[in-house]
Amino acid sequence: MNTNDKSRREFITAGLLASLAVAGCSTKNNPFEPDAIDSIKPSGKMVKLLSVDGKVIEVDEAFLKPVPNLPAVSNDAARVGISGKKFVMVIDLSRCKSLKKCQSACDHMHHIHPGENWIKVYPMQDSEHTAPYWQPTTCMHCDEPPCVKVCPVDATFKRKDGIVLIDSDRCIGCRFCMAACPYSTRVFNWEDPGLPKEIAEQPYSCETSMPQKKGTVGKCDFCPDMARKGELPHCVSACPNGTFFFGDLLEDSVTNGAETFRFSDLIKDKAGYQLMEDLGTKPSVYYLPPVNRNFPFENNEQKEDKKS
Amino acid sequence: MENSAKQKITEDLLPQKFGKQGKIWVAFLLILCIIGFIAYCRQLSKGLIVTSMRDYVSWGIYISNFVFFVAISLVGSLITAVLRLTNVEWSTPLTRIAEIISVAAITFAAIIIVVDMGRPDRFYNLFIHGRLQSPIIWDVIVITTYFFISILLLYFPLLPDLQILLRFKEKTGNGLNKLYKFLGSFWKNTPAQIKISNKAISILCITIIPIAFAIHTVTSWLFATTYRPGWDSTNFGAYFISGAFLVGAGGVVVAMYVFRKHYKLEKYITEDHFDKMGKVLVMLALLYLYFNINEFLVPAFKMKKSEKEHLIGLFTGEFAVVFWFAITTAMILPILILILKKGRKPFPAFIAGTLVVIGSWVKRYLIVTPTLLHPFLPMQDVPNEYRHYFPSWEEWAIAIGSLAGALLIITLFARIFPIIPIHETITETEEHEKA
């Protein structure tokens, strides 16, 4: 358990360091610019504040300014990725009971068009006499991505850290990537995504995949913005059963927030596999077979279908 | 050859003003185009939501229409280039018909692909961010090349005719005369010019063949380079090309019949032409049938899990009626009609040609859509309407409008220029008389 905790801490620290490094590198719009503070004259009005370590402090009002979010990563940086990382996901099928918390968290955080989903939870049954199971699918972030191969304008691209993203400011909406993806993971903004004004007006970021734009393709992005902050993707932290594990192949560790495993051991011990690996797409998402399940398979959707 | 005979040929083949029928026809096509344009404006403002395409069926009749246009455009290279290079003389009166079908079709192929784009406003990205590894870029390159070669192949043989047309100012009217002057006043029929023109035409005829093969092969690769059941086939290039020659030849037979009847060209487009084109059509239909058997029998023999649902859907499932309709109308019936000598008379040949064109259009739909309804993973977590596809009125309007647009180009061309090459007909008649 100790070692597990340690590696998790390392993972988060590394993520934080990476995000700080990025913050330090960008020069434009830097909120920590020293000159800016020098030019402000004290107003004499003092405000009481609670500091991070719990002490009440007084600060001149003139020095107060809202701390902006970490500066957004430039398009060039977003296309390169987080250096020294190779992100992987492990999905433990024995833990999924199709609560779809992953899906709703993902839909909510990415403001996905209602009705469409980046994460889908499939009721699977491989053949007549085999056992049914739930299979959540994200984008596989393939190492040989068929979608990237066919994109005519480099709007969807593969990063050094293994993540496949979409530049919605460049996508021409030809939908060749949707035809090419064997995992049916890509969705299209057939109409205006109907976002709240403050989100729709943000400049598009490949790392947050927001705001989604009419006439372009969207899909699961592995939440690289969260990774930069050293946090887990929304689906991972939303799952109450700990089905999703996220981590770094180079560090050889994956975590679902509560448990951390050595990735190679986990795959070896539980006979992990990839989806449709015979196609040669080399997915970054690994599945653990649905053995010793935590829940029986109950397909309420099907029952409802039959009733109606 | 006597001057009066020449005069007769020229007068027969001069472009004629639209009669009542012609005007109604043009108005009809224009209305269809306008309705299509209105539908497209709606699509531009609301997005592709106005179509019935959704995440599973992400390509619908726009793409099948595109494939159809690319297919029918191949006929220009068949009639003009292949038959010209193999010294098939009887095809001369058909060259211009074939070439204008090509130009009209390839123009609308390009337009319809822009219509299918989610962001047509970013079309320029293809040029500033284009990546050569994408088959779409290959398609852009070969279609553009084919378009220009086809235009030139239409234009160069037109030059001697323009010179003839310039002599008939009273008949053609002032406006057209200016157009002819603009296009061809530099042509003086000097031996040097003729030599250059003939050489240019030969070069174009040779280059257009690989380009024509390329456009249709690359178009088939838009599908065959994916993993999807029904598309993942090494047969696709040849399958598409054979189908393209078939529909193109069918289109030419239809156009031959219509022009012959409307412009009273019985002397120039003879029954013999229908007989010969009928034989060509039978051969092409058999060839396409052969590739169809390859395309369906081999996977059906194995019935791999991923292919099975798709194939059963076509053979006996939800697409069975459409599938067998396409096979019957595009191949079997035309073969049965045209294999008989009586069937190669103008009217039955026209019927066979029409069947080929209709069946082929439907066939393109079957190539695109059923595959998309059979993804590897089951359709899941989507609204119910995502699981089916039937084109919306906007899609129909745009597809029909584009077909009408192509017909309009052909019609207007035949109004402005002689649809049968005058100069070539005269020289060939002369050569025949000498021989």
C-alpha cells in the first residue's frame, strides 16, 4: 500500500511540475509579471483575507486582482503534448455495472451536444454462449490512429504523449475520420452545439476540446488539461466503482484515484487486452476481462425496450 | 466532296435555338437547381442537422451522388481517349457528347463534395494545411487535373468548329458570335495550328487515361482505406472503374437518343451507333457483374462475423429490395435487352441506358450507406433516429438539384456549340469518299 501511495504522489507531483513548467514558459499574458505590480499605487483601503495557511492577513485593495486560470496552452504546444509522458488507460470490465457516471461527467464537463456521447457503455456479448458484460469505451488514442492517417488537413493529430486530439478551428468537417475509426468513437456537431455564452466565446483549445463548434468533429480527448494540472480525467474520478485507471506508461503506473497499480503487473496479472487489436491500431486503452465481477450483468435498458 | 454536301452537314449540325420543348426543359432544370440552392442555403445557416445524416451514417446521398458523378465522368476518357487511340472511327460523332457529360459531371462532383463538408468556409485549409497522406488530398489533386484535361479535350477539337460557326453570324446571333470570337478567333486552320492541335489532343488522350483511372480508383480508396465491412476490399478500385465505365456508357446512350431525336440527327447518330454502343454496354455490364460477384460472393462464402450483418442486410435484410433492384436494373436487364439485335435499336437501347443510369445511382447509395449502419461495435447511447437513414428533403433537393445542374450544363452547351463535331464529320466523310 505504501508503495502505491508513493507512486501516486509521484504521478501527481510530476503532473504539477509539468504544468508549472508550462506556465513558466509562456510569456504572453503572464499574471505573475513583476512590472505590473510595481506600477500599482496603494489606495490605502485594506482588505482582510484568509491566507492559504489559515492566517488572517491584510492587503491593500489596489493589489487585489482575480487570479486567472493557468494560461491556456498555445496551439503549437497542444499539438506537441506533455513531454516525457505516454498516457494509458485501463478499464476493468469486472467493475462496470453501467451506471454511466463516467458518461454524464464527461458530457457535463465538455458540454457535449445533448444526445451525443464521447463515452459509450456497450452491453457486449461476444457470441451466443458467452457471458454478457458492460464495456465502456473512450477514444482508444491509438498509436497507429486510422483517423489521423486520413485527415486531409491535420486537424486531428497524434501527440508525443500518445493523445489524439482535434483542432476544431481547423477541421473542415469532411467526416473521413468518422468513417475510418473502427471504434465509432467520433461524433459530429451536426448543429450549433448550443453552448452557454461564456463558453462559446472562449478561444478554442485542443486540450479542453472546448468550445465545440458547429460542423466539426468531436471525441474523447483523455482530458489533457486535467493531466497538466496533475489531475485525473473526469470519467476516471466520476466512476464510483473505480472502473477506469489512468496513468503513464513510462512511469508504469495507473490509478483510479483510490488505488494505484503498476501498469505492467496489472496487465500481466489480469490478462489485459486491447479492443480489436487485430486491426493493428495499437490502442492506448487496455481492458481487463470481466472475471470475478463485482456486479451481475443486468441490462435494464433492454427490459425497458421490451416493455415499451 | 462537293461544297453543297459540306454546306448541308454544317447546316444540319449548327447549334439550334430552343424550341418550346427546349425552353420548358431548361425552365424545369432551372427550377430544380433553385430548389436545391434554397435547400443548401438552409443547410448553410442551420448546419448539416437539416440532413438525415448522423454520427453512424455520417456519409449519405451527398457522397453517393459524388461517387455517381465521378463514375459517369469517366466516360469522357472511354469514348474520347480509348476509342480514339484505338482508331475506332465510328465514335467520332459521340466524342463531344461524352466529353461534355464528363465536364458537367466532374464539375458537380466537385460542388457536391463541398456541399457535404461541415465547414465549407474552411475549404482553403485543404491548400494551406493539406497533408499528402490523406486520400482526400489525392482526390482533390486528381479531380482537379481531370477537370482541366477534360476541359481542354473539349476545347481543342472545338476550335475548327468555332471557325465554322463564326461564318454564320446571322444565324447564331451577335452574343454567341462574340463568345465564339473570344474563344476561337485565333484559330486560322493553318497547317501549323492543326499540327499543334492534333499533337496536343494525342497527348491529352494518353494522359487522361491514367488520370481517369486514378480519379475513380482514389474515390474507391476513400472507402477501401477504412476497416469497415463492405468497404475493406482490395477489389474496390477495379470494381469502381468497371461500374464507372458502365454508367458513363449508359449515360452516353441516353444522351445520344435524346440529341438525335430532338435535333433530328438521324443521319449522324445512326442506328449503327446504337448497335455498337449497345454491344459496348453489354460488355461493360458483364464486366461490372463480374466484379460484383467478386465483391459479394467471396465474403459471403466466408461470412466473417463483421461482414455477416452487412451482407445479410443487402441480400435478404432491410436493403434487399434496393440491392436486387440495383443489380437487376444496372446489369441484368440491360444485358438481356442489348444482347438481342432488336434490343440495340435506338429506343430499346435508350431504355437500357436509362436503366443503367438509374440502377447505378442506386448502387452508389448501397455502397455508401449500409456499411455505415453496420459498425464494428453495436450502435449504442445515441438517439433513436441515429440508427436509421433516409435522406431529408433538403438532401433530396440538393442531390436532384445537382443532377439537374449537370443536365443544364449539357443542355446549354448543346445550345451554344455543335454537339456533333462539324469539322471532324466533314473530314471523315471526305476520307471515306476518297477510300
